[in-house]
Amino acid sequence: MGVEWKTNNYNFDGLEVYLNRIQEKKILLDKHRPIPAIALKKIKESLSLEWTYNSNSIEGNTLTLRETKMVIEEGFTIKGKSLREHFEAVNHQEAIEYVEQLTNEKYQLKSKDILEVHSLVLNKIEKDFAGRFRTSGVRISGANFVPPNALKVSLLIDELIEWVNKESKKLHPIIRATIFHHRFVHIHPFFDGNGRTVRLVFNLLLMKEGYPPAIILKTDRKKYYDALNKANNGDYSKLLLLVIQAVERSLDIYCSSLDNTYDNYMPIQNIVEELDVPYGQEYISLLARTGKIDAFKEGRNWLTSKEAVFNYMNKRPKKRRSKFDVIK
């Protein structure tokens, strides 16, 4: 018997609003297809670099974004950084290239592909474990669960793959990929490299559906781990929101690179300074973080537009006048 998973209790109020907004942006992106090769190459290179930097940083790699770029693109050795950190950067980039080769709308997830991604992630780092399921128990620091017995790992992965390819077809692709992400982490099939592997494979599931990769940012590391712990208790709300925001951010990057739709986006502080609105920077930032307004994150800063803030103001329900209000 495998682990029984609940798939119908997300506790995610207003999910449709966020997914509808993402769908609108995906339609906008699809209108640009086929994307000119030069433009596509530039966008992919930029996102791949961010993906490698952030995914490795979440796991403790100390290379900066610039240093990661130098290691991958120039083959430089960074003084003061370990050999392992250099290999992690190169390995992850090669794993992205492998995932991109697999990506097409007819692709069906396979166990051998998961093992190959893991093998690339740990190439030249953990030779004995690369591309192999764990053979003994493990514990995860800071997690609120203990992964299943190693003897069950292969069966649980097979069940998860069956769920992804067949049983979950009615779910929205972003919800499917998010649940897959959590279940994979819960199984924890490898001794090392689970995080990087799952962020690669769950993006394969998104990319095959025509979405750009969802890059979990280093700055959201604590939020990410907290969201995974909540998912262990059946509450996917935080993890879904984090993934949705990551997908939306990548869509915004694509769209802004292909047209000028996002030229009017600016840091929230600038919005507050320029607009006469009854909201402060902290409140608008909260609206951005919770997906209530159209916004995306660059580094530690949230960017939005005046139009997004005005749209939120106009959609808010008007406060009813009390019969005790004085009419002047």
C-alpha cells in the first residue's frame, strides 16, 4: 500500500482569480508564438541562469548570481568558493538542458527521466548516489514529517508517476505540478539532491503544458519550506500561492521581453509616491504578496502598475452608508 493522498482539499480561497489572471497572460504569450529564435534564446538564457542560481542557493550554495554566470558561461573558478559549489552550478545547468530536451506537449513522465535528472544534479559530487534511490532511512532537518521507509520509495514514485500521467488529468496543470512537488519531497527518494531534482522535474510538468519555468527565489526560502510543511498537513494554500506567483513572474518576464506591456511596472514605493491613494507601501506590498493585485517580484522588490492598484480600488465593495450617517 502506498501513501494515501488527498487531492480535493486545497483550502485556497479565490484560487480561480489567480489562475484566470495567469491564463490571460499565457494567452498573451501564446500570441507571440512562434517566438523569434534570437529573442527566445536570450530569455531562456536569463531564466536558466536565475533558475540555477536560486535553486542552488536554496540548498546552501554561496555563489552569487554573477559568480554563477561566470562559472557556467566563462568556466571561471571563483576564489574562496568550494569545488562542489562550482560543480553544482554546472550540473544544474546541464540538468536544465536535459529537461528542455524532454519538453513537449505529449511527454509522459518516466522514472528513468527522474533518475537521469538526479544523476546530472549530483554528477562529479556524489558518484555513489547519483541517479539511484536511497537505500536507507533519512531525516529532514526542520521538517514536520519523517520520509517513508526506503523499501517503499520505488513503489511510491511509480504511484506518483501514475497519478501525474493519468489520475490527475482534470486538475489545472499548476495545481498538478504543485501537488507533485510536495509528494515528491514527502517521499524524499534520494539521499541528496531532492530539492534541486524536484524543482527541475516539476518545471518539466509545467513546461510541457506551455508554461515557463516557475523559479522559487532564494529570498522566499523560508516561505517555501513553511509552505511545504503546511502541505504535509493537507493545506496546499501557501505552496500553491508561491508556485502561482513564480509562474506569473516568469510569464511577466517573457511578455515584457516581447512587447512593452510591462513597461509601466515600477517598485511599489514609487507607486505610492506618485499616486494619491488611501494605501501605504506596506499594504500594497501585502496585496502583491497575496496575489490580490497584478505584480511580480524582482529580487526583494515587488513591482506593480498604477492600473493594477486602481483596478483593485474599483473592485472593492463600497461601504454601505449607515442610516445614522449625516447627509450633508
